[in-house]
Amino acid sequence: MKLAPASLTIGLALLASVSWSQGTVADYERALSYRQAVSGKVLNANLSVNWHPKGGVWYRAERPDQQAEFVYVSGEGRRSPLFDHQDLARKLTERLGRPVEATRLPVQQARLDPAATVLTFRAGDASLAYNLGTKQLAPAPASNDPGLLRHPDDLPRMSGSGEATSITFVNQMSEPIQVAWVTMEGQRMSYHTLAPGARVSQNTYVGHVWMLLRANGDPIAGTVAIAEGSVVDVTGTPARTPRPGRQGGAQGAPPANANRPFRVEFAENQAFLVPTAGGARVAMTTDGSAQDFYGPQAWWSPDNRYVVVPKITRPPTRQIPIFTSRPADQLQPKYRLIDYVKPGDELPQTRYWVWDVTARRGHWINLDLYRDHFDLRMPGWSADGKEFRFLFNERGHQTLRWIGHRPETQQTRAIIDEKSKTFVDYSQKFYLNVTGGGAQEEAIWMSERSGYNHLYLIDVATGRVKYPITTGNYVVREVVNNDQARRQLTLRVMGMDPNQDPYHVHFIRVGYDGKNLVRLTEANGNHNLEFSPDGQTYVATFSRADQPPMRELRRTTDSKRIADLEAADDALLRATGWRRPIVISAKGRDGVTDIWGYVNLPTNFDPNRKYPVIEEIYAGPHGHHVRKTYNPSEVSGPVAELGFITVKIDGMGTNWRSKAFHDMAWQNIADAGFPDRIAWMKAAAQQIPQMDLSRVGIYGGSAGGQNTAHALLLHGDFYKVGVADCGCYDNRMDKIWWNEAWMGRMGPHYEAQACSTLAPNLKGHLMILVGEEDTNVDPASTYQLVDALNKVDKDYEFILVPGAGHGTTGNPTVRRRMWDFFVRHLMGVEPRR
């Protein structure tokens, strides 16, 4: 077992009786105020670094006692104040009519002009401009700069919560707008409707994503919450942000000639050519029907000689009912039907029809290479226009095939044929980019064929591998930039350092031929990079669950460190009794593989007492789920405050380790890494003897809800109490893509692992939660589990939450009842006494 270097070592002590008071009113009050208690106590936790027009960076650095300083670090690493703080304080005092201190300047949303001479900012409701040379302060001129607004397509997905902050939204449009919070799953939750000219202040957390919508739900723009708070003027949809290396279609074909003599029209389920200059249309097809129709897209060859149209056989789509017991607009309940395709359902099937415009005849692309597909993607022509290509994802996900068809010879080939005896992780580990043309055409392809996720340079003409671009016992997580001119890739990778947590993200640069690999990051932590506009420098930010963020300015060419920037400091937070998580690595079920997780202790931790243990679980195979960055405001923190030790672990079957590690989930979703989790907790308890493994609880939502149920159904001798929220308890009942991705084609293994099948095995105390309006996981999955438990006369608690969607523990009453359930059954006392 390995304990991370910064972790807390707890000495062996004589342990007292477990009958001491826990789950008290004071514990609940501390749990409820946890996020507020830890907020604002880490200096420079969320540093916003800005690129200086003359090179280097500038930022607002937090200092103790709510003070701050604006710092400039030059491209050579020299530090200096960005401006004269004393002078600006004097001028703000005059303008605002109240005392302003140089170390507490009320400067928000500061921006530096391209000449680096004028700083514009907000001070309250005033928009001001300060000339750094003349030291004049004046009202800021009107600007078309969108400020903190982003194009909807440029919004990141929320990956967590930082410090508490706020956003003031001001509707500067001539129509009403909606203000919606975007969840981690991408769902929009409406909070406000603003009339033209109206404004609202919204409390939120750093990193949270907010969307501005029209009354009909169409997106206008969005913003991301920042540490110093912000005022967002909603004026319309800003332009998209240019990004180096942003790629278009993977085929590399130029746009087809817009002056072509025909256009394609779909009507009466058929496909027609219509002369652009006028005249009678030409039927390309005659066999279409309502269930077997042509359209709705067409792909022209660059020389306009050929056009490809799809023929789609569409079976009926399954629908499920969603009930609303307390609608906002009436007393009586409502229900609606939504499309919801499940594992084993028949899927639409597509065939491609190729029409020769010159010869006025067509032919089918041979179906043998793309029969029985889950979907077909990326249709388009090669750069030379000789080959029509598309990606075939086989039902069952054991084949991912890039197919090419040459209309001139009517030959079809598999350019790349990726196969697996388990599953091809198409949803998380896919990259295809084409460069060059003709005999020099190459493709960069992502594959786990070596046992780890890597990139390969493929000769498109032959389909053979020219070079493995990356190799070794680590994984490529993402292609950050593809510099085709230099034939270089910038990559996010994981597991490169044997002495670090294998989930830590690092960055490298490497040539298409696999040579000249440059490490852009090396420090022991989980990294994020931001490159300067000219690409010459970058800021590397890294942290761990047990280490606050640190930042470096580095040179791109050789990754040389130019300067250390502001490091976060959590001394004030730790002075309250808060402890950093204890990161632990221990051997899994095989005695060989390292399993990683961490332990959270309550702020009033007493080393002389024993504590029940609660695992927060989510074992979805699409990702790994133990946080690798520093964040005191995590979900399990309040649970620990009740008097528990909480843990979070990534067992086998989760993603981003070796292929063998991931394959544990294949047709085996019920495994959920439990043998590894139990082995890890036993090893952790040797290091932290205050962990009482005779009293272990578990909770989770969605896939974590299913995992929780399986814990008590299959490992009830270890897990004694569980709270399962919105779980997919039978993979036959859940959405098709997620379940067939890991469980494969329908077979007896689905029923064998269904929680309703396993209901007679239930041990311990189980609470089941579900929102009646869950559209992510069919609520009937929960009801079927409840019915199965009834039939075998098992005790459980069940809470149906009216009006709730996917996830119910955000409801304060539901959350309190979950806490009560753990206190009552793991501590043996009545809660809140």
C-alpha cells in the first residue's frame, strides 16, 4: 500500500468505545454549513491568468486579510505591479466618493487593451478606464467586446465546483431572456426570466456554467463563473473564439463546387436531381417508402460527378411515459411520452446509394462491410474526390471500421478495421484526422490494440501502420492540437510517471513519426495548460486532491520553466480543522494492480475513536471518478461532518488505465470493481485504524445508484447500509448507448445482473430514491426493483420525489433523510438528538 507524500499519517492509538455521541444536532449544523465554512479560505485557489500583449502574464493575486495585488510577470520572468496601486486608489476614492485602499481595490472584470496602456474594469456599476501611462481615470468608452459572454458552442462542461462567487446578469436585449444553470450532465435548469433592461444577481460557484436562452429555449450565449464575481451584459450571441488547431471534417475534402448544375431534392420518400437552371427533375430512386426512405442529406463528390444519398429503414421508436404529479399550471397530474431507445431495440439501418450524374445510373455500396450498425458517422469524400468514406460502428461495439468506396470501380474496402473481443470504446477513445492526399494521404487513428490507448499514423492507401505515434504503459487522453504544418501533436496523457498517480493528466508534444517527444509537464499533479495567443509560452496549473494549485509560466519550444506564478495557500482553511484528503494506493483483487482512492476525515476528527465508513460510489465505465484536483467543497465533505470517514475509489472496470483494467466491465457491469474496493478499504484501515470496517455504508446516483444496490445484493457481508438514487437497476431498462457500450449485445448476462433478479440476496439496510420526472434513466427501473423486493418480502425504504428529475439528493429533505438513514443504521442512534 502506498500513501501519497503529502498525506496525513495517523499514529496507532488506543481506540475508545464506539458508543460516543455522533449524528448530533451540532454535527448536522456543521454538515449543512460545510460548503460555506470552507468557502473563501484558500488564497489564489482560482487564479485567472491573462496574457499580456507585450509578453508574459498578468493577474489579480489574493493576499491575506482580503487584500489583493495586480501582478505582471514578463516573458523573461520578471515580476512587478501591473500598475500604480496607490495612484488608482486615490483616483477611485475621488470618483466613488468613499475611501479606497490600494490593497483592496474594487476592480472587477479587468481587461488590458492590445497596446497594454489602458486597463478597463468595473467598480460596482461603473465601467472605468485607467491609463497606465498618463494615470488618468475616466469612464470606459462603449465597446462591442462581449466581455465574459461566450458563444454557446465555446462553453466548457462543468467539471466541478470551486469557491463561492456571484454573477449579475443584465438583459441588454429587446426581448425577454432565461437564465439557466448547466449541470455536469449538460442539462439546463432555468433559474430566472429577465425582461428587457432587467438584472438579477445569482450566487454560484467558480467554474459553474450558465446559459442565456431565448423564451423558446434557443441558446443566446453563456458564461463561466469566475472567482472575483462578474457582471454579464447580455447583448446577443458573440462570435466563436478561434482556437489553434480547431479541425473541420476528418476527411479533408475541399468544399464541393457551389456552381453544380443540379441540386438534390427529397420528396415522396425518394431522391431527385433538380436542374439548378430549371427544368424537369430526374428521379434517382423509385423504391422509397414511409418506413424505408431516402434522405435527408446528400454528399457530392468535389467534381460533381457523383452524389451519395442514404436510404434509411426506420423501425418504430420506443417511448416511455413521464409523469408530473404536481404541474405548475394545473391541479390534475400530467404525463408525456418521450422517445427512449433501450438495449436490444431495433435501430435504424442505412444503406448508401451512389448516383452517377453523367451516366444517369446508380449502384449500392456493398452492405457486407457495414451491415447491422449501431450508427454510421463522418460521411464524406477524400481530398482527391475518388473515394467516399464513412465510419461504421457495429452493433455490440466490437468493430469500428473506416470504410472507403470508389464509385468508378464500385469497390469497397476497410481502410482501418479496429476490432476487440470485448468492446471498442468508441464514445471516449476515438480520434481520426486525415492529412495529405493521393499517395501521401495519412490518417491519425486512436486505438487500444497495444493494451493501452495510443495514436497511430496510418497509410490511407494501404491501411497499414506507418508509425506508432505514442507507445508505452500510459494512455493518450486527448489530442489538444494537431499542427499539420509541423507534423506535431500536443496531447493530454495519463500514467506516464510510474511514481505518480496514474490518473494525473500530463501534456506532451510529439511528431507524427513518434520522435522528438517533449514533456510539457512533469510535476507531481493533475495538469491543465493554457497557451499564449502566439503559442510561444504557456501556463501550467497543477494540483492534487491533497495539494492546492500551483502554477508555472513555461516556454513552448523546450518546456523550460520561466517563472513560478502564484501558488494557492490553504493555511486559513486548515486552521479551521479541515484536513486535506488522504490519497492512498493499495493492491486490488489480483494483488498486483494499484487501486487509487482517498479518505476524508471530519473536521472534529478524534484519533482515539472509531468511525463508520461511507463510500461515495460511481463506477460508470465511461470514465474514472475519483477527483484528482484540489477542491475542498466536495460532495462527501458534509457527510463526513456527521461523524463518518468517507472514501472514494476507482476500481477495475472504470476507464483510463490499461485495456485489461477497463475490460473488467465487459458484460459484467455488476462487478463495479467491488473486490478492488473492499481490498483497498482493508488496506486503508491498516493505515488509518480509526476506520471501522464492521460498519460500512455506500451511496451513489445513476450508475452509482445501481452500484449501491449491487453492493448490498452481492457484497452484503461487507456493505451494511446503502442509499441508491435514480439507479439503472436493470441494464435492459436504461438508454441504449451507455449500456450496450459495455454490456454488448442482448444476452442472458443482462437478466442475470439485474437487481430485480438478485433481490432475494438483499442484506442490510437499503434506501431507494427516484425522481418521478427522470428522463435520463427510466423510473420504471426503480419501480421494478421495489416490486421485486416486495415479492421476496425484503425490508427497504423508498422515496419517490414529485417533480424531481435525474438525482434527488439536491432536495434538502431527501438529503436530510439520507443522512438520517446512515446515522440511524451505522451509528445505532436516533439522528439530530
